[in-house]
Amino acid sequence: MRASRLVRLLLLLQTRGHTTAARLAAELEVSVRTVYRDIEALSEAGVPIYCEQGRAGGVRLVDGYRTRLTGLTSEEADAVLLAGLPGAAADLGLGTVLATAQLKVLAALPPELRGRATRIADRVHIDAPGWFHRAEETPALAAVADALWADRRLRIRYGRKDKEAARTVDPLGLVLKAGTWYLVAAHGDEIRSYRVGRIAEVEPIEETFDRPPDFDLTAHWDTAAAEFARTMLRVRARLRVSAAHLFLLRSGNDPAAVTAALESAGQPDADGWVELTLPAESYEVLAHGILPLGEYAEVLEPPQLRARMATIADRMRARYVD
């Protein structure tokens, strides 16, 4: 168990070059104290590993050191062809690089693993964006990515045409969410997300910045996305819904809203109906999200939403009754 962890720690450092003991502890699912013990064990074994103190400190290997522990298990070989999203790589100008890297990895595999990995690639295709998703134009993406790789500051003009703002940011990461690119960047002491398609102009600055050593892009995005979903769902409706038709909630509502509604659902009554609370951005959004349930849902409150549903129902009836 410990030998496997030491190998993983070594490969993490070789891949990143520099990180913190706290981040290593989180990825290895051990305590920081255990990480320091492992670092000491590797050092005693002759691995040129050392720790630096201070704000920009952390754990690193001596520059140029490479381990030969690069063997892949069959599961890891399977993942090689699944890990990359070709569309995303192409957006970043790395399509050819990704294809070349995959070929190099395949060429380095033993014959039995090479055949297995190739079969996986031939049988699995990842299409990340949702249905009917129109690709957003992102002319600024390449310049943003170049600055991101080099830790260079960016001056951007951002927003819609009628309301744009200029600011200087430190690019910390790029996130591809449901086919849409977002730049995660620091502006002063605040870390914000910017939709790349809304960056009207980008100007790389030769000035570099020190990337926060403890910044974890995945953790930051997960937290920010959850908060965004929570703040967007500002209004709520109390519904009575046929338990057998709860699946219809997914037809016209935000996934986060559906999850919250199902978690709030009580036990079915004698008629097989449940009461639940459905959140949304506005009452109009709620009305159209409830429509797919048809006769299998009733709005209990608020009164203004009941009135809106009645108006919609009257107009629909007028179109069908002579």
C-alpha cells in the first residue's frame, strides 16, 4: 500500500514539478504528516526531492529528474484514449499535439496493451455538449490559452456589446462546461469566471504573475458552480405531482432544480401523489417548467403562479375548443 503511494507521489511531482504538501495529501487521501514522512522516505532512497518554505514554497523534485516508473496497467492504458476530449484539444490548438501524444503512448505500450487500448478507442466516442448545442465562437480562446500556459497577465474587454468592461486578470484555468468555455482568473483579490465567448478583445501582457500554490481549479469550479446554481434559483413553487410522472420534471427544468425538488418530495398519498418544492430563476420559468407535466401536476402555491398556470390553460383550451 505504501509503496504504491510513494510511486504515485513521485509521479505527481514529476508531472507538476511543484505543488504543496496539503494538495498532495488531498490527492493521496492521507494526512499532511504522512506526506512529509513519505517525502523523507523518498529522500533517504536517493530521490532528489526537497521542500521550500514561504508563500510560494512547496514540494518539488530537482530540475531535470525523471523516474523510470512509467509502466501502465491495463486499466491505465484504457484511460489513455478516454481521457482526452479531441474537440476541446482542437479548440485550444492542441488537436495535432494530442493525436501525436496518443500515438507515442500507444507505440510505447507492450503489444497486448496496445491492442486493448486501440479497441477501446474504436468502440467509445465522447460527445460532451448537449443536444442541439450550437458551438459558441471563441476567437479569444487561443490567446487566453497561450497566456495561461505561460502565467502571463491578460488585459481583456469583456461583456455584451451594450455593456463591456476592461480589466487586467491573472488567468488560472480554463473550464469546458457543456460545450462552453470559461476562463477562471484572478482580478485583484477576487477569483471570477468569464465566459470566453464574451471576451470581445484580449491583449497579452509581458508581465508574469505567481500562480497561487494552493489553487485547485477543479475544487474552485465545483464550489463556484454550486453557488451559481443556488443563487440563480431565486423563486420556489409548492407542487402536488403524480409520483408515477415525476420523471417529466426533467423535460423542462434545470437539473439542479430537479434534484432539489426530488430531495424535497414527501411520501405518496393515498392517490399516489407527492408534494414537493421546485425552484427556478423566475415564476415564468417555473410555469414553462411545469407545463410538460400537464394534468399530472398542480401548483399549490404561490397564488400568482396558480393564476399564471390558469391563464395558460385557458388560452390552450381556447385553441382546441370550437
